[in-house]
Amino acid sequence: MKQLSERIKEAAFGSLSSGQVEMVIGWQKGPLWWQSFPAFITDPGETASLIWDPFSVSNLNKYLLNEVPKKKIALFLKGCDALGFNQLLRDGRVEREKVLLFGIPCDGLVDPARVEATGLSKGLLQVKKEREELVFYYKEGQRKAPARDFYYSKCLSCRYPNPVTCDEMLGEAVPCQPLERFANVSKLEAASLEERFTYWSRHFSRCIRCFACRNVCPACSCRECIFDIAEPRWLGKAKESGETLFYHITRAYHVAGRCVDCGECARICPLGIPLAELNRKFIKDINELYGEYDAGADLDKEAPLLTFKSDDPDVSA
Amino acid sequence: MKKITKEKLALFWELLARRATLYLPLQEDGVVNFAPWKNGARVNLRENSLVPPKNVFFPQAETYLRFQTGAKKLQLESLEPEEEFILFGVRPCDVASFTILDKVFLEEPVDGLYAKRRRLGTLVSLGCNEPGETCFCTSFELEPAFAPGADVMVWDMGEFLLWEAQSEKGDELTAKINELLDEAAPEESASALSLRNTTAAGEAAAGCQQEWNTAGLQEVLRGKFNVELWEKLYHRCLGCGICTYLCPTCHCFDIQDFSRGLEGERFRCWDSCMFAEFTLMASGENPRPTQKERVRQRFLHKLLYFPSKYGLYACVGCGRCVRKCPVHLDITQVMEPIK
Amino acid sequence: MKRIGVFVCWCGTNIANTVNIEAVTEAAGKMPGVVYAGNYKYMCSEIGQSKIKSAIIREKLDRFVVASCSPRMHESTFRKTAAAAGLNPYLVEIANIREHCSWVHKNKGEATAKAIALIRAAVAKAARDKELWATQIPVEHRALVIGGGIGGIQAALDIADAGFEVDLVERTPSIGGHMAQLDKTFPTLDCSACILTPKMGEAASHPKITLYTYSEVEKVDGYVGNFEATIRKKARSVDLEKCTGCGICWEKCPSRVKSEFDEALSMRKAIYIPFPQAVPNVPVIDRASCRWFTREKCGICRKTCPAGAVNFDQEDEVLQKKYGAIVVATGFDVLDLDDFGEYSYGKHPDVLTSLEFERILNSSGPTGGRLLRPSNQSPPKNVVFIQCVGSRDKSRGKPYCSKICCMYSAKHVILFKEKYPEAQAYVFYIDIRTAGKDFEEFHRRAVEEYGALYLKGSAGKVFPDGDKLLVKGVDSLSGHALEIEADMVVLATAIKAKSDAPQLARLLGISTDTHAFFMEAHPKLRPVEAHTAGIFLAGACQGPKDIPETVSQASGAAAKAIVLLSKENLLSDPCVSEVNESLCTGCLACIKVCPYSAITEKTIEEKIHGKALQRRVAEVNVALCQGCGSCTVSCRPGAVNLKGFTNEQIMAEVDAICL
Amino acid sequence: MSVNLKQGPFEPLIIAFCCNWCSYAGGDLAGTGRMTYPANVRVIRVPCSSCVSSNFILRAFQRGADGVVVAGCHPGDCHYTSGNYFARRRFLLLQRFLEFLGMEPERFQVHWISASEGNRFAAVMTETTEKIRALGPNRKLRDTR
């Protein structure tokens, strides 16, 4: 990981100082061990502050929507981010020639909650990855543990750890060994109707409508979102179960056939609502009904809701 | 000082819940939030809630008017809260947030709904034994294990909870549940004070926790409206409402109508200055056109405008934004470099 | 505030008997935005309409709702009423309280409550109606006629005579259709060929008509006034220009195949004209049976053709042409008798369908007009005609009446008896239907002059008995079981829609009924139009018909087409999609779902925070848009809206109807 | 409010979105043929089944509908040639999704009813009403206000 970190700094410095790009979007480190966040750098002299560590989870490509570069913007893409980038491209939200993409093969990132759950977080100063292990640094010394034990579950089921698109790859391809991603969906499908309703109502009842799940999503790129439009107002602002259901159904439905399964919605939800399972239900159904489709990867296929076959399965009456 | 042993807690909740609606930090799917206690609910007194308890006094959405049109005259019916409640387990930082909300809602013009809820509610605070990694209440001269604004102060001493009424309402509540309380021994009472001291010290000392010196912060900020820092900071903001909705002191709301034919109701609901629509006017004009103005507004409001008007910072150092901002654009990230 | 009027129609007793008109009117008067509510016996009548008009002026209504019959019936009527009173016609909404309410519900209380809900929805929608204006679209002054039977020929001639170019596309090598197969026609017994052939010739030589025989329509795009059709001219392998029709090629051709035209009762060659009077009189090579094409041997026709017209290398030609109107006249098929084993059809050569019998009667047919038993070439003495084979038969055939069988069977009886006056004709029938000019008289002649024995009842079984056929049946009038020794049995086989009619319907974007006949826009008032504007129907493709009906429908369709073609411009329906550019993200999902390619992308420039930016958005071509609204659903933020059915309107309807 | 305070035995409210060309016409034909079906069904006319947004369906449920039917031309017979093919995908996914969230799948139905199927229109509406009546009121998606 250290090597990658150096290559990121070099790539950023090179592209900025050569004038090839006017801004680099990468990650910087905050004061706490788990704080890595998006950084926007225009001065080549500041590129040394860029990092790559097990917490560089933020997807950088959605920031392209806000920026209007005269020349180009460089940014770093992990496997999941590259899928999101392709989706933005397909939706016409970014111009390929206005970006310089550096690919980062990524075998997984660390979920701070898993570190906390093991008690390792007490007094923790820094976490580094060395090969397949994490090294935890404390005032008093260090401890090691297998890295995969701490990865986000979304990383453990990742099917595209190596970016499917980029201008330059900054590391060696990593092996892809995904866990079954529909396990939870299948489990829910097997439950009874009432169990499912109870499950989702309980989760949805916590929703505070902060819209973080939408804002982070690379498939949610509308200039104005249907949920924000006041006339007509589709989504009311009351804390009503019906309204909340409308929000979650519609959010998931709007990304059906477009969701790249990056899992950011679920990761970012402050209230722990398993939003990615909603998206995955659509992915699973689409795969079963209309053939396998990976949004962001299958660029030669038409999006499943924008095409049809005359012998598609019927809506059971 | 009184005490209650932990074995009696289940009984205690039941007794309290019989007196009034009892809000407790309840855990569900790994998330702790204040909610009305029901038999079988999982009470978590170790962690602070994710959503701050402000939603008990200032609910996310609250209907206050029903109307009916159609007839010659518009018919209106006002609604206001009637239910007495006990809010148990509020951490001292969150208790302090009510002092801040009081400034907004209880000064003229008084907000009737909030005022009524403040009257109806009895506030039981639970002192912190151990400050969290992201806590910085001491920066605002608060004590992690002591809340002067609470009606009752409670400390978790392991085997038992110490209980001390601090107001008339606190005394009333104590009287009502006296059957379950025991008198604390003097050394037990004294242990509360030592807990107060150790936690305060602990927070200041712990490795990765920070204490900011807020002295003179207002003065520093006064000239910082147009500094380049905002340009740098705002970029990464996702524009979501996590920080505002999880902030115990954020109090902005919107007013909306819901109608069904000729009938309808008017309600107010939380709004967030992080949302583009927050300042969007009917004409299409938006005085805070980009996230930069929104981010700047939020932080300057907390650290400059609010204290200029009311004499205290609109932050209590609870650390929720530090923990939950997905891009770590929390108040600590602003305070440090701006100085 | 809007000023909405509500007009409740009694429709005589049709609505008033089931819906409490007074209660509905009173409730409507209290709905949001409604300033006037009234009712009348017949809103669509002159008086009713003038009541609306005067209310518009008196009450200063700025829009109104009529609660009456289906909008498919009178929406256009009331739009005209609005226009006559100076209101934009699109400020009118209809609440369907007849077809969807009074006619389908019995309980007056329930029907009244539902009528109120339907009106509430219409009022909510009307409140959000906006003035809409039609735009003009140019018309291509050329017609496409699909099908070269008598219907297609007549339509083509009428349109061409009116001065418009017509392309007549026929799938088989010659025009003429089923009528060319017939011997005589009822009820006048004039020779079918004698009246058809001149029409065929006229069509072929008409300066405004282009024939595309042995051709098929593959694709139709566009919309009324501006269709674009792809026509495949299948390779004939014979040069149309060079061929003189001398016939040497088909004389010499060594491959023999069953003749489709003769209903497989005779053989034709691999290079052939279907029948002697074929138009064009130019053969085609049936490549599936030609030795050159199957075995790369032979080539006799090419060698012997004096004109050098045979061209094995000819390829299919694909044309794309624009049309303003399309007439569909693709005719019918005869029911397949596989499920009717009891008649021994296909097992015994003397059991024939009526169409086969027709060919045998025909002087240019397989027997040269000599009526002999196919089994032994002897003259028949007794012939049994069985009616309704597959018609009026819900279980195995078609539930409908094929309409022409009663008459052609009478004709067959007469023609048979003309040839063999001593012989006997028996006719098994369910009912005899002779509604038509001179039809009953014709039928009586068969009975009275020619002594045909009509037996009401069914013929249950036909089986060979020695060199005869034994027909077992019941005379339901006498109740006697009958056994008739017959030399021939003729089955009046049901007419059915062309087997590929559904595919053609799909291609054209028109609909078919339960039996795959093309659907007319209205069974009574718009019988020659399809639902899709600019497409007209003629002949048996729309339902069983005889020749005069087909010809008159063809002329009707032609007249409708002429009305359309004679316009320079059409006024387009303004209920089309529009894009709110400020909401449009430019994802262009709408383009993908639009069936008419009516949406394109364009680049706009706008200022954001002082910077001039370019971005792409969707744009609707109002001439191409047909108003389906699929794009509106594909648009996540709702930037595309269908005028007349906006998101806001439908949402308001939902809210109101759920109250 | 009104919808929640209805007295008496449960009578379901069923909203049917019908395409103008086939199903609405089928409804008209049911009327012309004086076929009967329950008055619980209320029809909203739309140009095409592809014009029915999930927003409208969910809105109907929120506002008190106990069942929602979308009816369009038979696949292949769409007046606009392909609208119902898109609708078929959209609604099949939506229906399965609602079921995944614990909604009774019967509450949201899609039927293909042609202009000639007046009897089918009446039968579908009757059957749907009975099914929903048996299921009881929609409490899951409804607005409680």
C-alpha cells in the first residue's frame, strides 16, 4: 500500500505540474485513524499530502458533477469507482475527455466499525496495511491481524476489484474472490411476507431523510432530484411511514438497472439501514428475468429498463 | 443522594413508564436512539444515542394545525402536545444543547410547541463514565459527567445508579418512584464527584481526543467570511443532511401543508442548511448558490453568529458529526485550521 | 382561482336511472375550483351544448368538466363546444359516468358515490389543464395499399383517380386475390374473371399506380401524413421489363409443384404465372422448387427464353418510400380443417372445401370447368353441401358467422344443377342468412327452381362407402336421422383472418380483435379507419365480407385516404411530450423508450454562477411524437411531461379519486 | 380523516390505470355490453401503460387505495407499438420489489385487456375486488393521516 501511496503522489504531481490537469482529486488523512477523506488539490506543491490507506473509501468521481474544468481533472478510481464513473458517463454527466483517470486495484478497505467491535480501537493511532495484514499502531506498540477480517462486507463481495476503465493503472491487478452477494436478499426472499414487512419497517422507521444515500450514489446524478422538487411535491416531508416507503422504493427503483452495486448507500447511512439489499434485489431480479447485467461494466448492453424483448416474462396477474 | 441497584432497573422502567411516556436510549439493529420504552426493549446506557434527543422536544415532523376549506369560512383547529414524558439517559452534552435550543425557542417570540414540551418533560441526565473518541464537550466548558440543566442527574457506578434530583420537577419525580430508590451511603455519593473529575480529565487527556481552545474564537472568525479556507473545505461536502440532523443544536425547520381534498393539516419539519433547496426562493433565486456558501453558513452560524447573538456557541462537542460525516467535514476540521 | 364548470349528463335514462343526478350535481358544486354545476338530459345535443356555451359566458368559466359517456365517444364534441364558446378546447375534461359507471353498476348509491369520485378526479385534472395549440405537419401525397385483391385494387384505383400516387403491394406474383379464384359471383352469376380482369388491367396501366407484386411490406415507421415504409421486392428471377409473357419457359420447365391458385388440385411449374389472366403477366421462379436453385442444374427456362428475361442472379430489392396514408386490404384465409376429421376431408378426394369446388367449377380451373368426381372422373349424381364448417362453432372453429357461405352455397347448388339438371343437391344448414340485395330471391331460386333439398340440421359424419360417400345427419325439423349416399361433399369452410395478421398489425401499430381481424376505430362510426391515424381498412381483413361489401369499404377507405392526402398540412394533436430543460439532466433515457424516434438531443447554453456552460438536453419533435408518454416515466426527475396528461395532473387525479 | 374513518364493512378502493386504446376501450365495451363489476373500481385514463409511473401507483396506495391495477394492450398490440413491453419490465420489477418489502403482491396487478375484451375487463375488475376484499385494507403503504 505504501508503494501505491507513492505512485499516487507522483501521478498527482506529474499531471498537475505538467499542466495536463488543473485539479487532482485524491484522498487526505484526518487527525483520527479512520479519517481519510476526499482532497481537491490544484497546487503541485500540495500533492505530498495525498494518501492511500485502508480507509480511502470515498468515491471521488461524483465530485466531477460540481466541477467545471477548463482543461482536465485527474482523479483516482478504485474498482467500484470505475463502475460508477462509467455510469456517470452513460448518463451523460461527465465528459471522458475532461478527466484523467488513474486506476487503483483494490482488494478491500477497512470498516472502522469492525475494528471497534474487536476492541482494537482503544488508543489506536494509526492503521496500515502490509501485504495481507493490518498493523495497528498504539502509543505502547503495535498489533497485527489478517486484513480481510476487517473489510467492509461490500468489499468482500466485490466483483470488480480492478478498475474496468482508466487512463493509467497504478498497481498490479489484485485477485478477485467475491463472496456471494445475494445471500441476504435470498434469505429475505425466503422469509414470510410479514417477516419481510416487519424487517423493512423497522429499518425504515429509523430513516431521517438526510439523503446521504442518494447524494453519494453514482447512479443518482439528476440535476434536480424528484425528491427535492417542490411542484409537484412527490415526497412529503412528514415523518410518515408511507412517505419513507415512497422514498426508499423510488430511490431504489430509479437506480434499478443503473446501480453499480458499489454499496456506498448502505455504508454511508448513519442509521444502518441495509440499503444495498434493496438495490441488489433489483439486480438479482434483472439478472434472473432479463439476463445478467452489470451496470458500469457491460457497456455494450442496453440498460435493462430501456429495452425489452417481445418474449419477456409476463407480470404475473 | 439516592441510588438504585441495576437488578431493579426493569421494574424501574415499568414504574416510570406508568407515570408518563418514558424515552430511553434503545438499541435496535445495532443503533441506539431515544424512543418510548416498551416491555422487552433493549436499553443501552453505555452509548449515547445516534439521533440526538432534541427530537423529543422538537420532533422531526410535528403537526400543529388542522384545517378545512370548502365552507364559506376556513375552519381551523390547533394541536399541541399534551403528553407528559420522562427523558432518561440524556448525556450532559445533549442536556446543554437544550440550553441552546431554549435560547432560540423560548425567547420572544416564544415557540409554543417547544415550550409546552419543555414543560411536559422531565429530563434525567446520565453522566459519562468514559468519554468517546470523538467527544470534545470540555472545549465548550461542559462537564462530561455533570449536567446542571437536568432535572435529575444520574451516574452509572457499575452495580447501581446514583440518583440526584436537581430541580423541583426532579424532586417530584423522585417522590413518585421513591419506593425503588435507596439512600446512597456518603462514600457512594462522594464517588459521583470523583467520577465527574476523572471523566473530565480523561477526555482532555485521551490520546486521539482533542480539546479546542475556543477562547477568542469569535474574534478570529469575524474576519473569516471570505478567506480561501472555505474554498478548500467545501469541495468535499456531499450536501447531505447527516451533520444537521444528527446535531443536537441544529434547529432549522420548514413548514409544509398536507391536504386531502378540502381537509388538511400543517406541520413543521426539520430542514437542513446543507440542502440546496433550503434557501431556494420561489423566483428561482438562491442566495446560497453553491455548497461553499452553505458550508460556511453552517459553521459560522454555530461559532460566530449564534454566540454573537446569544452569548454561547451553538456546539456542545457531542462528536456526532465527527463520527458520522461521511467525508469528515466536521466542526473540528473547521475550527482548527480557521484559527 | 380557477372557474370550473361541471355539466352532468343524464344521457336520457342511461345515466339518470342508476346515478342520482341531483346528488352528483350538488356534490360537484362543492368541489375545489367549481363555480357552477348543472345537468341536462342530453349534454351532447344541440340544446345541451348551448347550455354549456351560455354557462361559460354567464359564469365566466375558464374550463369545464362534462360528466357523461366515454371520452372516446364525445370528448371531441365537447372540445368543439368549448372552442365555439371561445375557450381553448383542451380546457375540457370528461368524467365517464356512463360506460364506466351507470352501465356497469346496479346499486344506485354506489354508482352515485363512484360518479362523484370520477368527477372529482376530472375536476382536479381540469384545474391543471393548460391551453394547448395544435401544430401543423406536412402531408406526403402518396398512398400505400397493402394487398392486391379486389379491395386493394378498388382502393388503389379510387385514390389514383383522385390524382394521387398509389403504390399497391401484393405478396403473391399477381394481383387479383381470392376473387380471381372464383367462377361466378352471387347473386347475379356474372363471371368473376369477367368483372375482375378489367379492374386488374386498369390498375396495372393506371399512370398513378405502381404495382409491387411478389413484394412485402417489411417495416413501417412514421405517423399520419408521414409514414415511411420499407418494401421488399422479392427476386422474381425474371426481368419484368424484358418478359413478353410468351409462356415458353413454363412450358419447358421440368419441375412440377402443386398450384396454390388451384388449391392444390392441379400442378404448376417452378417458373410459373399463377393463373392465365395474371397481372403482371410475367412469371416468377419459385426458387424452392426450381432445379437450378436447388441443384444448380437445368436452366432450361433461361436457355429457351426468347427475350432473355430469365435472370437467376436477380436479388431482392428493398425500397424505402414515404406515404401520407396506408390502406390495408390483406384479405382472409380459409380455416384449416385438421380438427374436423368426421368429414373425411383430406382422406377422400371427393370431399372438398367450397373454394376447391369453386376451382373445379371454374372453366380455367384444374378440370377446365368440367364438374367430375375427383376420385374417378365420373359425373356426380348426388352432392351434399354442409354449411358452417368451423363457423358459429365455439369449440373447434370460430364463434362468428362467415357471412358469405349461405350465398355461395346457393350459387354452388345452381351451378351444379345447371350442369347436371337430373342430379340432386342436399344442403345441411343451421340457419340460412340472406340479408342482402337479391340474396333471398337467389336462395329461393336454388330451392324452388333447382330443387335443392335444404336440411336444417347437422351432418355428423361423412365416410366412404364403396365408391360413394355416406353422409349421416339429422333433420332437426322432422327429427329423423338421415343417411345420404353422396358422390361429392362440399364443406362451407369458415373464413378466418390471415395467419400473419397479428404480425402485420404490430408492424403498422394497429390492433386486432379476438380473432385477429384488424380493428376498426369505431364499429359504427369509423368502420374503415384503424385506431392509428392515417391507416385505413378495406375488405375481409377487418371481418368476413362479400365482394360488394369489400368494394364499398375499399372505396370508403379510399375516400378517407383522399381526404387526408388532399390536405397540404395536418393539425397535429397537441397532447405531446415536452421537455423542461432546466430539469433535464441529459441522460437521454427518453430517447431509448420512444417508439417514434421523436426525441433527439440538443446542446443548450446557460449561465451558472456567471459562467456560460453548455450541456445536452432532450428535445421532442412534436410532429413525430404520438403522445404515448413512455418517455415521461423513463425520466426520473420528471423533466419530460406529456401535455394533457402531465405528472401533476395524473397525481392530482389520483389524490382526488382516492378521497 | 375521511378515508380512515369510513364506517361499515370493509369495501376496498381499487384504482385502475387503463390505457386509452385497449383497456379503457375494453372498459367502455363492458359498459356497452352492460356487464357488471363492483363499483369499488375507479378508472384513470392514460394514453398508454408505459405512461404509468411508479409514482402514481405508490401515490394511490399512500392516499388510501387498497389495490392498484394497471391495464394495457396485450404485449405486441400496443397502440404505440412498444409501450407495454417497457411497462411489462417496469411493473414486473416493481411488483417483485413491493413483495420483497412485504407488500401483498395481489395489491398491485397488471393485466392486458384489449378493446374487444369487455367481458375480461369486467371479470378482472370483479376478481381483483374480491381478492383485495379478502386481503383487507392496505395498511402498509397508506398514509396514516
